[in-house]
Amino acid sequence: MKHSTLSLGLKPSDLCIVVNSPRSPLSSKSPSTRRRGRVFFQDVKIVSSSPDTLKNQARLCPDGVNGVYFLSGTQEDSFMGVFKPREEEAFGPSNPKDKVGILGYASPIKRGIIVGDSAMKEVAAYKMDHKGLARVPETASLELDGRYGSLQRFVNSKGCAEDYNPSLFSTKDVHAIGLLDLRLFNLDRHLGNILVNTEDYTLIPIDHGYCLPDFRDLADSYFDWSVWPQTWIPFSPQVKQYIGAIDIWDDAETLQRVGIRLPCIITYLLCTIFVKICVGKNYSLRAMVDLMQRSLKDPDSPSVFESIVFMTWESNPFDSEGSLLTDACLHEFVRTFEDAVIEYVQRLQ
């Protein structure tokens, strides 16, 4: 879904208000963007305490299969946020686009996804974009008019990546978004949900509701940016340092606080370990995609990444639904997977 008012047929004044929360200095965000972020989280508090926000001011976006609402800002001709209610996800009980189902059931759209989890996944993507490297817009969870969901800062854009020649985009941006997508195993990264900034050609990724699938079902990924030439360029020393510094267990605790299910947190752990090892061995972004994504020529065969996950799971089964992050069985499973990835990478060198 694009953050665009053109397809809505609406004026900003037809809509509502949005949200934000403070964060450490962001290496990929300008001071003006950081200021907008602080204002956003201040507005979140205002919006969440205002009665009948959706009823009186918000309008449903006609695009896509989910219930998505654009909220107007405090200034004329401005939008502040995009609200995605949990129960209005595709195949949720209150979906307004004839895609009605039951929360907690497997999604018919993407394998490994549970209906009702997308709002939390949006927040998770923002939390995992450390230092704002990939520029995921500020996102918060909140309740509006009795509906729980995610609220993301609205981003003005010139359109999306599919409207432009990829040669216009910086290698830094492509690497940042690509690495985040691989760490989250994003099942829905297409060029329509990478926005192009109005001030320059910097990229902003949105729509992360179908990231972090169950680690036992990793078949549905395809990363559209993988055909861009920047994916072959080696990572900078700064990016390598950034990836090397990620603390996966600290992140896992953050994801748990957000409300992410353990099988999906395990996906994050395995993906990030895989990325850290490959980046440390000087793999390009494209080389990692070839290992983590199924081949278009043979989509029924598991990727190398999937195969290592499956083999590790078969040799180290445990209760992935009822276990805790601190359980020894989980840590043993993760260590075994890490050893298997290191062994595989060493065999290729």
C-alpha cells in the first residue's frame, strides 16, 4: 500500500490525527525528519485519548485488502499517520473489503502468517530498524475508538520505487532496506511499498505486516529489490560494523515486549544470525538473497537457508509455542543452527 492521497480522492482536511515516540539519534534521518518523529509520538498520545477519532475524521483507504485509515494532521493539507486496525486485517473479523475471517487462524495470503499479527509486525519492523538505518517511519501500537492497531507516521513521497529507474537510488539505501528485509524475512517486499522521498531520491520502506513468519514455514519470500545492481556492491565498513553490533537476544526481548509470537521471534534470531555470518564473510546482498530465497526456476524446492533451518529443527525439536526465550532448548537450537551456517559458509570458501 502506497502512502498517497491521489488514490483516495480525499483532501487532507477530510481526515484525522497521528502518533510518535522518542528514539536515539538516527544515522539515516535528517534533523527535520527526527523532529517530525518527535511530534508524531506526541500526537499519538493526543489521538489515543480523543473520542470518536475514526468515526468523525478518518477515511478508509480503498487500496489493498486490509482496513487502512489515513489520519489528517493539525496543519492544513497535511497527513500525520496511517492507522491499521488489527481486526480489519485481511481475513480478520471486521475486514471492510469482503475478506472476513477469524483472528488467530493461518492467513490464506501468506504462509507462516497468523491473521491478527500484522499490527504488531509493523511496530516490530520499526523497533528492529536500529538507528533508523532503513528509514522505517516511526510506528506505535495504540487503541483508537476501541480498535487496537498500529499507527505509522505518514510520509510524503514522489511515488514508489517501481516508478523510477533504480540507478537513482543510493547503494546505502538499498543495502539498508535489503538487510532489514532479510533480518525480518519480509514476505511482502515489492517495489510498490518502497517510497521515494520528496526532497531527494532516498528510500522509505513501509508495509511490514507480513514480515517475521513462523520459522517452520519460510517459503513465500521474494525480494523485488534483489535485481537491482546495488545488491552486488560490497558492504561498507560502517554497514559491517552496524550488522556486527546487533544483539539478537536483546532484540528478541524487544520483540517479545511488542507481542510477537515465539515462532516468529525465532525467525528473527535465525535470519539475523545468517545475515551476520554472511556479512562477516564478505557476502554481497545478492549472494545472501540467493541463499535465503527460493529460486524462481524451482519454487517448490527449499532454499539453502530453509534447508539448514529444517535440518536443525529435525535434530533439535522443542516446544516452539510454549518455550521461553530463556529456555536452554531454544538456545541449543540457535547454537546448532549457527554452527551449521558457519560450516556451510566455510565449505563454500
